[in-house]
Amino acid sequence: MTFQLISLRDANQNFSRLIAAVERGEAFCITRRGQEVARLTPSPVPAPAPLEDLPDVQDRLPADMAAPDVSLGERVRQLEARLDKLSSALPPPDKR
């Protein structure tokens, strides 16, 4: 890979253009007072894993949480009722 030399000052002033050039496959060696301080190279972003390769989230949820046959609205109502039940069991907060 061939690196183009660019001063830190120029890199700072033209950062957006520099990044665009890197996205096109160019590579840069950033220098300060003639000494290399950093390299800026293209880095391919890995493609996301196909859904079939991901672990099944439903297998890791507690039984009462894994309810694909229940609508989202119904699940929200169930969770709100559960929260109300839990919060009513708590002692009242101190009012100091």
C-alpha cells in the first residue's frame, strides 16, 4: 500500500476531504515536523452476520418474556401490570 504524506496541520484542516479519500481507498501517513505520527488507511467494515447465524434470542429469554404469540401492545400492558405489582410491594420512600 502506498501512503501519501500529509502534515498534521493539513490533515486537520481538510479532515472531511481526507476521510472521503480514505473511503475511496487512498492511504495517508500523517506527519508532525517531518516525523510520522499516524497512518490513516481504509478499513473495510465487516458485513453484519446473516440472521440465521445469530443465536436465537427467544431461547435466552425467561419463559414469561418469550411470548411471540402476544402483540406488542399486550406485552407492554403485561409488563406495566407486573411493574405496578412490584412497586406496590415496596415500602414508601422517605420524605426527609
